[in-house]
Amino acid sequence: MVKKLIYILLLLPMACIDPYQVNVPGGPQLLTVDGLIHSGPGPHAVTISQSATYGSIFERLIRPVRGAIVVIRDNEGNVILLEEGLETRGSYFTPVGFQAKIGNSYTLQIQTAEGKVYTSLPERVESAPQIENIELKTVKIPVKGETNPRSGVQLISEINDPADQKNFYFWRLSPVVHVLEARPDLHFDQRTLTPAPKACCYTCFKTEAVGNQSLFIAQDDSFNGLKTRIPTGFIEDNGIRFVNKLRVDVNQYAVSKEAYRFLRLVKQQAEINGSIFDPPPATIRGNMVSLDDPEEVVLGYFIAAGASKKRIYIDKSDLTFRQNTVIIPDDCRAVDGAKLFPPADWNP
């Protein structure tokens, strides 16, 4: 009996199983608009892409929308034609010299290569106060299972909020420029597995977009008409950026009440579900609509804002805690984006 049972069990894995066919809907491709024009120097960019709805198997697939006609109109009847970047397909740029005018309203209009037309609701440009000062605060973030915490520099801006208007703020960091230190004398030939020191170069300058790990926004309910200090950015220490000196511009935008509400919803979802780089669990509609199909869901937002900015140089001695320095055993020019000479306006 036992032998017979064993024989039956051995035959079971050989039985044929008909595959179950699962039809997974791909979901519609949603147009996504990320546009910001402001009163500061340009060029300003509008990026247009298509992405699948949340839950689709293609939800992480983002495709640039190429060959569109993109224009910005203001309330004075001016029309500004944006040109698509040659190296950044799907991104459209304002002409050199264009700056949004304080008090004017702007509308973004898009016609895709397929002939579909989209427009934004008008956005009014409000004035932005100057950033008086920027303070630094080293922040350590414990990492579970790691002895060395993550860390970085929090930027705290001081502003004098105007008392005669309701203000909504949005802060964004420019790409940083930092001194990159390498050790070409430690170069090792991977083919021969022998030391192969190089004579050059030890020091370069690298420009990179570090972004923010969160959205930095605020409204002046609690500090209307007062001087205030508020966090406006964060730069993570990756063991390379702060080995010498780093430069960053803090861009401050005075946005509309509607734009602030949109950014606040995005921030809330990002903080609940992960980071701003994760896809949101629900679509957040912005101020873009389809003129062909009012029911079509269009994602993103077109922002027109007043702008101010302040530049700051951060020295390694400004940090109260630093990550272990990453050794680069090669010519510093071998690092992607590194250049031997600093930007023309480098002036620490």
C-alpha cells in the first residue's frame, strides 16, 4: 500500500495543467505636463510625457511627447513659441531673454503631433521676496542595520514675508557644482591586475542635479508680514559632494493658491507612500485640460511664478558630520559630468 502511494505521488508532478490566461489591461496613456515659467532669467522649460495609469503593468513607462506645438499666451495678447530641445526630447524651452512679468497671467497651450489640443487654466504671477540669508544644518538619518547613518545638509532660508498679500511658496534647488577630488595615483589596471598610476588629474568640477528628497513648500498663515526662517532644501552627502566645496542656488517661487494646493497634495502622497520619485497611488489632477475631451485625465501642472534666488557656497568645514570619503582611483575627468575647469562664474 505504501509503495502504491509513493508511485502515485511521483506521477502527480507529471500531470498536465492547463495554463490560466490572465488578461491584464494596459490602461490608457495619460498626458503629463511639468511646466514652470517665472520672473527670473530663462530659458524656462515645459516637459511633456505620457505615462500609464497607476496599477497598469506599464505604470513606470514614461515616454516623451515629441513634435508638439507648445505656446504660452499672456493676458496682454503676447504669444511665446517654445522650441523642443535637441538633446532633451519632450522638453520645450522659452526663447532666451523671456521672463514672466509680475502681475500678468499666463496660459500654456499644447497641440500634439496627433492633433490633440490641451490648455492650462490661467496662472497669475505674484512677486517673490528676496532670500535674506541661508543657514546650514547637518542632518543625520539613522539607517536600520547600518552603523553609519545617512546624512546631508539642510538649507534654512530667512525671508521677510510681505504683509500686503497672501503668499504661497515653492523652493527648488539648482544643479550643484562641487569640487571633485580623485586619486589617479591609485589607478589599477583591471586587465593586467597591476598598479597603473596616472599623472593627471586630481581635481575636477562636477555639475549635477541632486533634487530634493521632498517638496519644500509653505504658505504664510503663521508668519504673514514677519521675518521667518524655513527649511528650503536638502543635499545628501554621498561621500563625494562635500570633500572640498559645493555651490548651490536656492530658487524661491511665489506660486498661486491653486498651484500650492496641487504641490501640497503631491507632497502628502509622497510622504505617505515613499518619496517624490515613486508613482503616486492615485492621480492628482492639475490645471491642464483637454479641449477635445473634457473627461480626459491630464496630469501635472503649469506654474507661472515670481522668482528670487540666493547662491551659497558650502565648505567641508561647515558640516558637523561627514560621510566617509569615497576614493576615486582614476583620473577625475573619467567621472561622468566632471570637467577640469570650474564654471566662469565660480567665485567662492
